[in-house]
Amino acid sequence: RLQGSTLAVATIIVGVVLCAFTPQWTIDTTVSLPGVLWGFAAVVGMVGQTLFSRLVVRQGKISSLTQLFYVHISAAFWLAVYRLFVDCAPLSKLTAVDLSCTLVQAVCSSLIAYAAYGFAMIFIPASTASMMASGEIVGAVAIAAVALGEWPTVPHLLGCAAVMTAICVSAAGQRKRERFSVTPSDVA
């Protein structure tokens, strides 16, 4: 019998794989392999940051917001060093307006998003928060359709449905575990 979290992870994988299909149900060979590999590297990095942050905050030495602040200040510092000393870097071609737009994006889609994610993990387990964050896939498809005119195909819609199903399965499993869990005070 599959556990709820295992089923949820498997369903998310199915959803992501469905998004690799064209409307004719063939594998989309126009997808860049380096792009896919960088995407997987991003997932590993985000998971690592989340787990490390949770570990640091649980030790009580620093709050999640303070830790998040220092992570972003450090990233900004290293990007600035990279821009100053590597002339052939893509960042060296950016203007002040480009960097300002990047800063707005960093604050909105990273700083605020990760702060909300950190607050969520105060109240719910990391696994549940991560499953909820998987809803980003559905949001990205919806925003791409409305803002960019990139309408989803049937495989993409089925992939989104699979991801949302995984989120629901995970949330239902979490509620069930909370409802039937026994604490030491219940026994005493």
C-alpha cells in the first residue's frame, strides 16, 4: 500500500512528465536538454535551501526572516562581485534599469515568496508546504496563458491536474495524520 506522501510525489512526477508531451502525445524534442538539467539543478538548490533553512531555524539561533535576509544579501553581494570582475558575464551587459527590474523581481518572486513559505512551515510540516508550493506550476501555466498568450495543451492541463491532485492527496493525508495522532498528554 502506498503512503499518501509517496503517492503525492509520484503524482507530481507524472504531472511534470505529462508537460513534456506535445498536443499529438509525442515527446517534445524541442525542449532543451541543458534547460531541463538546469531546471533539475534549481529544484535541488531550492530543496537544499529549504531544508537547510528549516534546520537552522529549528536550532533557534536565528529567525527565518533574518536567515532569509542574509541569504539574499549574500546573493546580491556575489552577483555584484561577478558583475564587476567578469567582463564577459551576461550581467555586465545589464543597465541600471535592467538591474532595477531584476531587483523588483527578486523581492516579489523570491524574498516575499520564501518569507511566506518560511511562515507556512511554522504552522505546517515542510512536506505539506512543499506540496503546496508545487501549485506554482499551475499558476505559471495560467499566467503564461493570460499574460503571454501561451495557451496550455491538453497534456499540460492534465499535468497541472495531476499536480493539484497530489497537493490535495498530501493535504488530506496530513489532516488524517493530525486527526489520529496521539500525543503524550492524551495518554496521561
